[in-house]
Amino acid sequence: MSKVLVTGSAGFIGGYVVEELLRRGHEVVGLDNFSKYGPVTHSYDDNPGYRFVEGDARDTALVTELAADCDHFIAGAAMIGGISYFHAYAYDLLATNERIMAASCDAAIAAHRDGRLSKVTYMSSSMVFESTTHWPSAEGDERQVPPPLSSYGFQKLAVEYYARAAWEQYKLPYTIVRPFNCVGIGEGRALGEAEVLSGNVKLAMSHVVPDLVQKIVKGQDPLHILGEGNQVRHYTYGADLAAGIVVAMEHPAAVNEDFNLSTAESTTVLELAEVIWRKIKGPDVPFRYVSDDPFEYDVQKRVPDVTKAREVLGFEATTSLDTMLDEVIPWVTQAVHDGRL
């Protein structure tokens, strides 16, 4: 099995990725500076195949040292959050993530040249398709449609240009993966100073599923949702995404290719909200909601074409929304009761 460097290993998706790598028998080196949630613990922290390094992914010398002794590098470190982040941290998302990506690529180029590193798997985002006017979004569309309007989406598109440029000039092999709307457990309240009020509830600046759950658990009635609730998303289980990322890292046919990683199931925000409401409140409490003004960058539709991942990688995200919510709702409920959300 390979030795894999994962930056952003203490993050939301990063935790699932480390767990999947270890499950498949890989040796893992995780790098994170705990900048989003503060120190966190995972079930695999004492796994003999896992080594954690607390440090900054912008430290080129550190990343070079770690990557040179690894076969693969999953470049997952980034400043990232829910839709409110796109506004509250518009400049920081661009500047911080550009510095992380430049350092990651500089390190990987050196580690590939002088060490054992064979490939980088880059974490992009569904937001590269932010400005599309046709659906589903297929691999390659990101270079045909208008560029993203949000600084976050634009920077994630830049990640893909870094990947291709490092191959073009330095022959550093790559794979690009684009997760869609990760749902899972493990998110806490972000450390950022900005808070968002949704009705009478302060949000944790995370993502739609935990935010809806905490509002309902805290007794918000009617439920506040962004816009009319007709936004279409593909809610994908974190463990499914991790499996897709690791398959893309391992698969020989994934070299110098890009993949959308997502469930094929579309769900509107309003449908999601009502399902969560029923699971928490039961069938007898009327579902009531009001619409708040949406954020400017709250894209109406994010619908991926998942054909390529299925046909090339043999990957499909199969966990149902019901199954995801049956795991996430109790976790968020407990976090609310414990004061973590």
C-alpha cells in the first residue's frame, strides 16, 4: 500500500478521507493547523498507520519535506465554509487559498522531482460550475461556461489551472476531484468572528443540513430558509465522497483526469427542510417555513453529470438522503445539547 500525505486532514471531508485511506491499508500523514474548528479528535488518531503533523499548508518547506516521503498527496487544505463564507470572507477565501495552493504545488513539484511523490489529487469544488446555464454539469464544462462570480468558486477553478499547469511545465501528474454538497458528522462551530442570524438562531457558518437541523432542534417555528427553497442540490454522504477521492487517487485511469463526485439524486432545499422537520417533529406537527433573502452567491442549481466517475472509476455514491439524515440529525442534536452548536 501507498503512503499518502493529506493536507486539511482535520477538516470535514479530510476526516472521512483519512478514515477511508486507513481502511484500505494505506499509511497516512495528516497535516492541519486547526484553523477552522480548533483541535479535534478522531477515532483513528492512535492508528499505527497514521501520523499527524500540526502545521500550516502554506509552509512550503514543511509540505515539501512531508510529501517527498510519500507516494501520493491529497491536497485538501483550504479555507472553506458554507454559503455565508462566500460573503463574510470574500477576500480571505481568495488570498488564503491561493497561498495554500501555490505552496502545495511548489512542494509537490520538488517532492516529485527529488523524492518519491508520484501524483497529486487536488480537491476542487462543484462551485466551478457556479455560472453555468445548462445542466447536468459535465467534466470540461468548467472551461466552457462563464467563470464563477464568487471569489471562492473562482479560486477553486484556479486550483484546476494549477494542476494542469504543474503537469504542463513540470510533468507533475494530477487528478482533480469535485465533491458535491458533502453531508456527514464532525463539523463544529467555526472559529471565524462573523456569525449569521437566521431568524432567532445564530448559525455555525457551516452547511445547510446541520444548520436546518439545529434551527429545528432549537425550536424555530416557522423554519427560516434562504430564498424560496427551490435551490437544487445533490447531497452526498461524506464517506461516499471519501471513497471516490481515494479511488481517484489510486486508479491508473485517473491520471491527468478530472471527476465529479456526487450522488445522482437531486433534492431541493425545501424538500430537504421538510424531510428533516418530519424526522425531528414527527408527522403531526405542521411544516411551517418562511423565506429569508437569499445570499447573492446561493446558486439555484448544482446538478452534476456523474457518468465519467461511474464509467472510468467504477464509483457511485449510493448512500440515501434518509440514511445520511438518520446519522446526522442525532449527531447535531447532541452537539446542540452539549453547546457545541
